[in-house]
Amino acid sequence: MPNHYNERWVGPIKGIRLPLADWNSLQDEGITTIDQLAAVADRLERLPGIGLNMARVIREELARLSAVE
């Protein structure tokens, strides 16, 4: 049986692939653009629903995306 918790999905922020739980947490916080996400990158783990692991995954995606540009 697939583990959808760890599977990465394309969401509303182009180029970023995150687990569905991450997208849901970001959406709950009203974060829908790369600029908004970058603005809170240093305090992601303090947002409701985003723990240390989710924050790490999001930061890795941000770093990957900035390396591509």
C-alpha cells in the first residue's frame, strides 16, 4: 500500500514538490506564492502543522528551486 504522507505532489507554487500534508499546512497559513514561502522559510517549524521534518523538506525544495534558476 502506498504511503501518501511521504509522496511529493505538485501544488500551487510552481516548481515545488511537497508532501500533501505540507501543502495543506501552507494553504491553511495562506502561503500560496514562492515569495510568501521564502519570507517564512526561517521560521517554518513554528507554523501550525509544520514540524522540523516538514520544515527541512520545504527548505530543501526551496534550495533546489533556487539552484535551478
